[in-house]
Amino acid sequence: MTLFTDSRKRAPYIFVFPFILSFLIFFLYPVISTLVMSFQEIVPGQVRFIGGTNYKRLLNPQFFTAVKNSLTYMFWTIVVLIPIPMILAVLLNSIPGKKSYLLRGMLFIPALMSVVVVGTIFRLLFASSDMALVNRFVRLFGGEPQAWLLAGSWKSMFLLVLIATWRWTGINIVYFLSGLQQIPQELYEAAEIDGAGPVQKFFRITIPLLKPTTVFVTAISIFGGLAMFEESYILWSAGSPDNSGLTIVRYIYRRGFEAADMGFGSAVGIALLFLVLLISFTFLKITGFFKQERV
Amino acid sequence: MRIIGRKSKVIGFGTVGILTVTGLVFLFPVYALVLAAFRPGQELMRFGITLSTLIPEGLSTENILGLFTARKGAYGFWLRNSIVIMALRTGLSVFFSAFVGYGLGMYEFKGRSFFLSLVLFLMVVPIQILILPLYRMIIGLRLINTVWGVILPFVVYPFAIFFFRQYAVTLPRAFLDAGRIDGVSEIGIFFRIMMPLMIPAFGAMIILVSLQSWNDFLWPLIVMRTEKMFTIPIGLNSLLTPYGNNYDMLLSGAFVATVPIIIVFLLFQRFFISGLSAGSIKG
């Protein structure tokens, strides 16, 4: 009998064991190791401790550019990728099932594509020749054709945010749709009886009751925005003009792999970790995300 | 009453109109890619996608036919690696995540809320900060440039654990007791009784994880060092040179890597969607 209850008590730990193992090997150990590396100078065949030198080296313009770009990108993805998908989801929710599914599918397809493929298409659409499609449109409206990818400044950020919008709108729509389905229909009916129009219903019922979803989507936009690497790498494999597309992860990659300076790269990684934890936990604390999550 | 009906019909048409236009705008780049895959790469490289390349005329299947013979058949290797990695990673990752998630959802035990918080915490930490130490570890384990080097760090996947946990919470506990009375072990109950009940959850996660694996970029870029070991995204990326001499292969390769996924999506749209909405909160 004791054996019987024992196995019952042990069972949950057997189930959780793969997670513990993987957490220790592939998370805790690397975190400690990157922390240690951030205080070291690592050249092939030689490792030595150099105290806080790597952290002092963080105070350089490239690092600040990387942080600024990551934050700017995060900001714009939130500004664009919350309201647009929310409105589209409300519209999709208001039309009958079959049509709605087809349209959802159309909006979702970009999310299926590899970032390499996406980057290739956008490179071709935004090619610098006068004939290329986007420049053709620019000329049609009386503007100057641009070398979009080479021009730097706001054009780089514009391309990155545009690609993000194209790729993630469909996914955020899915999130908002599942949020909308949880709003009780009676609320709308009651509001209609009180004479509320569609706009009033949207602002008074939909937006407040979608808050959990909005918080969730904002949270993933924060993490995704700060961790962005691929889009920048695909558009500017050799480095962007004036570092206009340099992000924090890109900077880790550049210092750690391209310049084989793993100690400094690790210091950048730790800085990013702190930045993410600071921003996301402040955000989650304010919005009470963790309380809702624990059903 | 009739007036209201007519008005709402007009609004309905307007809504469908707006959504259709938006949908077409979103599909446009895909259309452009499909046509580009059937055109000479040199020309596209020089002028980009122009109005005339958007007219489906003068297309040739040359690029697609040459895809598997170009560069000594490199694309065949990339395709094989992508498929092997996708199959192994999806199988292992979905299984282990279901295993853990079930344990967290089904049992009351000491430390449960700690483990659950840990899973949630890992969902918000960007794994990209760990690429340098993970890279050194993979070198130390002699897994660099191997399929296992790409797969192992991500076998236990916090997002999927959380998804399965949410699903397991809804499973009928009576089955657990019934299994126990019949003398089935706790692990046996998971395999023989509960796993079949979780099939919809498996469907959603299999699709989501395969998609992520298929399109994964940063980690395979670091682990795979030789052309023969590249996955499709890494291989295509290696063709993105400023000289554009590989655009034939790049565009047809992008086409072949994308279109099957879109078809699979259209067939299993429901599972894709439920897999995704899993992460959001149940109110």
C-alpha cells in the first residue's frame, strides 16, 4: 500500500523531469556561463578574467544605436500591430463563417513564410531601380525614386516595421478573434436595447473586454521586438547603412561570432536580458498579466 | 425593421469589401514571389519586381527544373536536412512537452506552482541571449554542424508545455481514477488513456512546431557550418549575395519551400489557429 501511494506521489516528478533536465542544461547552465564569459576575454586557446571591462566597453555609440533601434522597432510594432489586427478581427467576427475563414486564411499566409523568403520578396519590391514596383508608385505620385535598402535613416526602420506588419497581422488577428469569442453576446444585445451604435459598442464593450488579449499581444510584441534579429540580417547581411538596422541581438551576433569577441558579446547579452526583464516585468506588473495567467 | 435590415446589409458588404481588399494586399507579395520563381533571376536582380513581371506571361519552368541540379544538387541536401530536423524536432518536442504539460496540469504536488512559474518565465526570456554559451556547449558536445546540434536545445519547449498544461487541466479526472482501479501505472495512464484524449492538442502543436522548425533561422545559421548541412532557409540565405548570380536558385528554392506549407495550411487551418490561440488567455 505504501508503495502504491509512493508511486502516485512520485509520478508528477517523473512527468516534470524532462523539463528540469532541459532547464538545467539548456537554460541555467548557459545563463551562468554567459554571465561568467561577460567578465572574460576570450581569444582562441586563451581565456582570462578582465573584471568589468566588457561592461565598460558597452558605453559605445554602436551599442546605444542597437538599443535605440530595438526600442524603436518595438515601439512601432506595438503601435501598428495592436489597433490594425484588432479592427480587422472585429470586422472578421461580424461576417458569416465561411467568408470569414477564407479571409482569415488570406491574412494569415504571410506568417507561414520563412524570413529569408520574405526578405527576398521585399528586396525585390523595394529594389533601387526606377522600374521596381515601389519606386514606380513613388514616381506615379510625383516622388523621387529611392534606394530603399541603401538609404539608411528612417527608411530602414520603415522596411523593418512594414515587414513585421505583413508577417504578424494575421497572427495577432487570431489572438484577437479568440478574445472576441469570449465576450458574452448578451452585452451587445443589452447595449443595442439602450440604443448604442457600432462605434459606441466598440469603445465601450469590445475594447475594455479585450484587455486580457491586448495585454498578451502587447507582451509578445515587447519580447519579439527586443529580440529581433532575422529581418535585419536578411535585409543587410553585411551590415546596414549607418547601422540603421542594427539591433541588440544583431550586435550580439556581430561581436560574438563575426568579430569572435565572445566575452563582449556575452556582456551585450546580459544587458539585453536585464532590459527585457525590466521592461516586461514592469509591464506585466502594471497589467496584472501573471495573475490572469494562473487559471 | 426593414430599414435596419437593409442598413446592416450595406455595412456587411462594406466590411467584406474592406477585408477582401486587405486580404489581397497581404497576398500580393506571395503572388509576386510565385511569378518571380518562373523568371530569369538576372533580370529580377537588376530591376527588381516591376509591373511587367507581375503579368503572368513569358514564364518558364527552367528555374524549377534546374533547382535540384544547380550547385551540385545542394538544394536536395537542404531539403533533406530541413525535413529530418523538422520530423525529429517536432516528434521529440511535442512528445516531451505533452509529457511535462500533462504532469503539470493533472497532478497536485509540491512545487507545481514553482515549475509553472518557471515555464511562464521561460516563455518571456528571449532565447537569443543564450546563443553564445549554447554555441560553445554544442562545440564541446561535438554536435556542431549536426542535426542534433540544431534540435537538442529546443526539445523541451515552454510554450508547448503551457499549451498542453492548459489542455490537461480540462481532462476528466475520473479516467485517472478508473485507470488506477484497473491497476494501470501512472505513466501507463498517460500513454494509454490520456494521450488519445489529447489528440486535438497534439494536432495543433505538431503543426505549430513543424512550422517553426521549417522556418527556423538564427540557431541553424550558427550550428550548420558546411553547405551540405544547411537547412533550406540557411541555404537560401547563402544565395543572397550582392552579385545576384544565384537568383534563379534563390527564387525557385523559395517557391518550393513555401508553396507546400501554404497548401498544408489551407488543409489544416483549424489546427493552426487553435495552436496559436492556445497562448492567449482564457478569460
